[in-house]
Amino acid sequence: MKTVGLEQWHWQQLAEPMLPYCLAISEADEQDVAALVTKDGVLVVSPSAWHYRALELNNICVLMERSGAHIKAQLCSPAHEIRKLLHDAVASQEVQRRSLVTEQQRSRAHQALEDLVQQALVYAASDIHLLFEPQQATVAFRVHGALVQRTERPRELMSAAIAAALNTRSDDFHELYSEQSLSSASIRLTVIVRERPLALRLRVQKSPTRLGFAVTMRIQNEQAEVLTLAQLGFEPAVCRAVASWLQQKSGLILVIGATGQGKTTTLAGLNLQLSSAQKAISLEDPIEIVQPQIEQKPVLAEHPELNFANMVKVALREDPDLISISEIRDEKTAQAAYSAALTGHIVTATLHAHDCAGAAQRLLDLGLSAANLAQPGVLRGIIAQRLVSIRCPHCLGNNPVCDHCHGVGASGRRLVYEWIDCDQAFAQAFREGQLARYFQQLVEQGWQSIETQLKASEANHEATE
């Protein structure tokens, strides 16, 4: 029998069905006994194998014949070389098995995420909230402004769903997943709705808590069209005013509201009124709504170079007519927006405040002076808005199992807003610190604040915050 060395052999040459039988021989007490069979019918044995294990080796030959293969040749090799090849094959099988299990777990996690998003779409939810504690995960949905449908889910599965999504479906997540890390990402996801694929983007924010961690996912429809101001519920007078503001050579136009009150949607609708003959650059963190004919640039608010203030300076060098800022958050961005508006550009932006008067104070808090803001052509107009829930007409919010609103108690949300044209009267009042008297005069002339409109709606049982 010819003796060969197996240093150049590869475990993939082995006949996989014969591995258990070969291992049974090779792992027996006799340290110098070992055998293997290749896919092409070569039996390799150690020198003393036939002496000690003739019966087992004959059985292997019979099994090969029954499987349609035959032992075509026999070779001899040291037992330790045979065992090494067998162990390599077993190790590889284990890696493949674990890989298969991991892939199955990942698929299960992805399916859990898709199921969660599809449930959110059924409820018309804007956000998904998950709270992870040691033994469970609680899921809730933000529907028409309220958190509803709090249910417990398997913690391990929900955590795996978040981890799998961040690691494989995010285009801006570049760290090792850890439950206790603070991280954010944007995830692309396609789900089937009414038998048609729907492309979504999930804005994911994850942060540690005392007993675990919390995750919030904002659902964004990438296929949604930008709505006009009229479609959003603004009256013709507002649309005409916005058109007039956009026709100016410079100035700051602000959309005001709290988080989740539709400011970004309104800002996109406002930008939509810009003439196609004008160049617009939108700076966003992150990009939420695809705006046609506008150069949308992603911004990283905390980045030393790609932050809003620096990106405004970059945009100014690209000859724009309009610069849109998704949110003025800090003093540097506020100063950059003011400088752009002062130097011959229209600037549209959102700002966190509750009403028009609060917007003026917020700008002061961000380091801008009333004297500078009151200069002619700096502030053009301010729109403040709030989204309020419309009571479900079928249950009026009193039926937790209502088939029409899924127990939410609301059938939708509608826009409540106030707006001002920052004319000379406003500028003078701002400069002199008399804004309270200015707004009081507006009220006396029939102007209605958001609070006044909300009180009227609640009194008529039409809507609620």
C-alpha cells in the first residue's frame, strides 16, 4: 500500500457522509489508528488500521458502495495527519452550522423589525418607542401625538431586531453594537403594504437607561411627495405672504414649533414655492423629506467641520438664492443664518419655540440682538404651528377597542397655526422691547394666537392636544 503525506490535502476533499464513521475509528483508544475517505473514493488509513479495525473499515467500504460510490484506491498515511484533516473538516462543519444558525437568527430579527413597522403603519404611527428592561421590552406607538398600544414583547428578540438592523441595514452606523451605548442611525427598510413594496427610512435613536436602554424610531416614507402649504392646511393669505417673502432678495423666514409638530414638513412645503429659476440649498440633519429641485446636503450637527454653521459658509460660496436650515439649534448656527440673511440671501429655517413671540425671544437667547434683527429686511416672516388630535367621531375617545381608531381615540391631526409678517411695526416693537404690546394690538385687530384657537376647539369638542 502506497504511503503518502497529507500536508497538501484539504478537508473539502473528504466524503462528508463518512465523517462520523471515520471519526469513530480515529478517536478510539488505539492512538495509531485512523482512517478517512475522500469524495472520489480514496480510502486513507494508518499503517495498523486494518489490523485493529478491519470490521469498521469493511463497513465503510460497503456504505460507500450503497451510496453509489466505490473505493477506488487505498493509501497509507500517519494517523496524526489523518486526524488533523478530520478535525479540520469537523471544525469547518461547526463554523458552517453556526453561520446558518446566525443567519436564521438574523432573518428572524429582521422579520421582527418588519412586523413592528407594519404594525406601526396600521396605526398610522409616526414613531415607535421601545423600552428595554432586564426581563422584558415594552413597545408603544406615537399615534396622532399620543403614545398608545403599550405591549410587552420578548426582550431578546426585540434587542436582536435593533442590533441586526443597525449592523446590516444602516448606512451611517459604524460602531460595535452595545446595549449601553448612545447611538443614532438611519435605516432603510422596505415593507409590503397592500401587496406593494413601500420604501421607508427609520431614524433610530438609542440611549441607556437605569435598567436597560430605550430606542425611538421615527418612520419616514421615502416615496412621499412634498405637500404644498395649501395641502397642509394653510389659508390662501399665508400662501400669498410666503410667496411675497420668497420674492425678496434677502431675509429670514422661520417655521416655529415644538418637536414632532410638523415643522420639517411645513419647511419643505414653504421651499416648494420657490421659483424654479432660483437655486436653493438645504442643510439638514438628517435629510427627512426628498425635496425636488433643491440641493439637499446632509449635516452633522456635532461635527467640527460638517456642522450647520460651517456648512452655511460653504453654501454661501455656491451662489444660492435660498439657504434652508433644518433647525437652528445653537448660537453659531443662528449667527450664520443671520449673516446669510443680511448679505443678500433668503434663509428658511425651523426653530424650537411655542409661538411667534417665543420665536423672537429664542433668537435673543441664541445671542442675536434685537437691534440687528430689527434691521430692515432681516426678519421677513414667522409661522408658528402645532398639530392637534381630532377626536374619533365614532368613539369620541371613550372606546379602547374602537375598530375605527384602533383605540387611539383620534382620527387624525390637524394644523393650528399663527403667523406674522415682520413689517415695520414689528421691527419697531422688537427694537424697543415692546413685542407684548405689539401682539396685543394684533389681537385687538382680530389676529388669533394658537392658544386662542386651541381653547375654541376644545370648547367645541373638536380637537385636543
